[in-house]
Amino acid sequence: MKTFSMQRDILTAVVVLGTSAPSFAAETAAANDLPATVRNGTISYALTNRHWAIHQTPEGKAECPTGFNDGPREQFTQLFPEEGKGRTLLDTQLMREGGIWYPSTAEEPFAFKEAGGKISYGMDLDGKVKDTDFTSPDGKKGIDNQLFRALGCIQNYRGPEGTIYHFEDSYVNRYNYNRTLIEISGVDSLANDDDVTVKTYRGLDKLQVDATGAGYIPGGTQRVDARWGKFAQFTWKGKIVDGVLITEPIDAKIPWSGTFGTIGDQKFRGLRFELKLAPDRAEGYMAGYVDLAQFYHQLNTAWSTHLQSYGQHSASSLYRALRRLADGYPDPKTGEMTAISSAVDMKFIQAFIVHPPKQTVDGGDATTVAATRR
């Protein structure tokens, strides 16, 4: 009888535990809605790939039906078909180079080929559907990306062979100056969350690559450059809708160094993010109105005429197109547009951000300063 009684008590305990198990499981599931990469309501990512968003069809038949633009060498040959003829270096090479650094909107003898078609990547930046707008590949109307019209038929910007397309993407990995970090806080769900805060920083550490050297590994650590990288620190309000981060627009700067580590950045007006989030990575677009003066300055300080020639890229011809196509932020005195709508294709890998301790009186400790100068 005693044995039977013990068996009955054990069975009763099992039944009681069994009836309470669903509640325990539900609580566990709720706690596990957020992946381990979300800590204290925060998930962070490091930029791995970045290039201007260019919609391409094979051989450019849809967007560039008349072909691609000529570069500095081709234009020089057209202007000066025969050597000699009493011309001087000042009248030829230096004259053309000077036109890059002191650009003009005066008419030139070369017809610039703008990208056309109806399809482009990007976002609706002004809330309107205009004749000049595009439709995204997934059917969204009112896409503002006039920079695509200017760059789309310049081979330098077309992937994967374009020189700027390839190297600007590569420099995201190579140079710590470009180490853009994005931190999303107030995260209750990576699927849907109506209120999150997004901050950008510049990091100090290399990206973690896989054994091939071509892929990236999530989970790396990135220290924030709190001294020299303050210019790249900005805050957005945003939300997550069906797994996509959508931020409100603000004015911001993005680190954008070029060949041989030349220092530079891009200034955007009304910059916003639209990124598909996953526990280990994120990808999508940032879009806004890029400042024309800064875009042109960064181009010529990062890419000499020699390097632009590789991709048949005439800076002075592009300048005229930028001014002609600019569609944002008119100068209050002249009414001339100072910015052009654009989109940047971006990929991120999940990383853990380490914020620095309280700064010393001089603005940083020796470790931070040394790491920034690598």
C-alpha cells in the first residue's frame, strides 16, 4: 500500500507539472522573441558594403540605350585631334584640368548621356509622385533618385567592373575611417516596433572577415571613436515594420574616404534609412539629398583625372549634369538647387558596440587616439 501511495503521489506531481507546462513554455517563448544579439533592447551593426544605387540592365540597354559617356581621354582626343599645331600645355592639359577644379555650367561640345527608363532604387523623399520620379523594382511609386540619372551611364559607377563602384565598396573594409556603425535601441521586436532610436557612430576596429577574406562574420566588437569621429554621430527616430527599419529624415554626414585613404565625407539633407533587419545582418538603402558641393569636392580629392579615366568619367561633364538635375534645397538667395536626390545601397553585419568610458580632460585617452590614427 505504501508503494502504491508513493506511485500515486509521483503521478499526481507529474500531472500538475504537465498542466502548468504550457504557461512556462509561453513565458519562455516570449522571452526568446528577441535574439541573443539584442542586448538590453539594443542591437548594432557595422557597415560592410556601400555604393551609389544604380539600376542596371544587361549592357545598359534599358537605362542607357545610346551607350555610355566618354571620359577625359576620349574628350581630350575630340578637342585636340592632332598633336602640335602650336598648342601649349597651358592651352590643353592644364586648361582641361583647371576646368575640373573650377567647373562651369557653360555649354560644352559633348552630349551628356543621362540614365533613363522608369525603374530605379531609392525612396520617395518628398511624398509626391512626379514625372521625373521612378518606380522601384518592387512597384513603389514616386522614387526620388536624380543622382542615378547623372551617374547611371558613367561606367565608373556601374558594377561590378566600375572602378569607383569596386573600390569605394572595398574601402569600407580597408579603411577604419569608413567604419560606420549603426545602433538601434528601444527594441522590443525585430519584426514590428513602433518606436526605436537609431544612432550612428564611427568605429575604431577592423571588420571580422571569414576564411575567404571576402565575407564577414557577425558578433565582432567595435569601439566607438568618441574623439575624432564625433562629426559622424547622429540620432534618428524610427520604427520597425515587418522586419524593416524605417527612420525619419535628418541632416547628417557619412564618412566617405577614397583612394589611398584620402579623407572625406558626404553631407546629406533629409537622410533616412530603410533596412531589412536580421539578427546577424541588415541590408537596404539610405536615401536623401546629397550636397552637390561636397559630392563634387569628395569626387575630385579622392579620384584624380587619371583614375576617373579608367571608368570614362569626366568630372566637368558630370558637374553640369548635377547642376541641371539637382532637385532639392534651393539656395535662399539665388533659388539654385544645392542638393540632389540619391540612394545608397548598403549592407551591414551585426556587431557589439563598446562605448568609451568617460573622456579625460583633453578629450580622449591614449588608446583611443592611437587606434584612430591607424
